[in-house]
Amino acid sequence: MATYKTFYSDTPNPRHLSEAAQTLNQGGIVIFPTDTVYGLGCLSSNSKGLDRFAKIKGVKLEQAPFSFIFQDIKELSQYVAPMNSKTFKLVKRLLPGPYALIMHAAQKLPKPFQKRKTIGVRISKHPVLKALLPLLDSPLITSSLHDPDEILDYTTDPENLFEHWEANIDLMLSDGYGSNIPSTILDLTKEPFELIRQGAGELPQGF
């Protein structure tokens, strides 16, 4: 049975964070707040969690458009190809923030991502994720949660999210109503860089 934990401030409850880290490190599936919409995720290094995640989303892991969520640029740099100065400056300018960046993958990504040429990367400024990620054995793999309603794109009410996904997850981390505007997606593998989706993140001047 899934558990529901609520955060009420910018200082996340350490006990809730510890429980979330334990759940994820053991292969659990968790819904968590981000600086945009709520996300569904698991640990990127746990095969049990990854298999469950892929089945829930109905995709193959090798091809799924999931993003990695990192705690900082230092960790991100271990998963992407070496950046030139232009790319590095832009990444530092945008992250952490409401952006998902498509970047060239490092040559030796962990299984089952080792054949990927590109990966999606995020660094969230949300206080729950900022406090949770350092407690994990590896970065998170995540996907946004689309609303089953054809009119709405994303569910903002965490209780509605929990009701809909409870049978498929182990833990819900609630921080009140989420946004219904997703992240801005930029493809940094192309020259010039390409805007894939305009979302919550403003485009830098001169982009």
C-alpha cells in the first residue's frame, strides 16, 4: 500500500526524507514535487525500480524519453559528454531551474542506458528534491504525470494524483498544489541550440 507524506515548509521533514530515500534506494516508485509539475520517478541505478517504472509508463527503458534529475552540475557532468565553454555557461545559467536539457551522453552510462547517445537532464531548485537527492545512491529517473482528462495537461492537486496512481507507486511526497506548466525543453546537442518546448523557464536573452 502506498504512503502519503506531506511537507509544509521550505525546510523538509528529515524523517519523511529518510523514508523517501530508503524507498527509492530499495527500488520504490515515488511521486514528488518539482519546480514545475509533479514527477514520477525511481532510482536510475536500481533495476527493480526501473523495470517497474517502464511497465507503469508502458515503454521500453532503452527508448523511453525519461530525464535524469541530478543534485548539482558536478554530478550532471559525470553523465554527459564534455561540454564546450558555450554549453557549460548556458547550463550554469539555467540550472537549477525549470528546464529540461537534451545533451550528448557520456560514453559510459550505467545500464540500461549505455547505448544512449543523448539524455535529458534536470536540476531542480525545489527544496524537497534539493534535500532528498544527496541521500540517494544515484540520480533519479523521472517522467511528468499527465492528467487522464483530455482538457487538462497536468494534475495540480496532489490528493487527486495520489488517488489515481496509488496502486502503482510506493510513496507520494506532497508539497501542496503543483504547477500545470511544465519545464522548458532545450536541445543542446544542436548548433545553434534548439527550443523544443516553451514552458515555465524563460529563454535567456540572446538565445
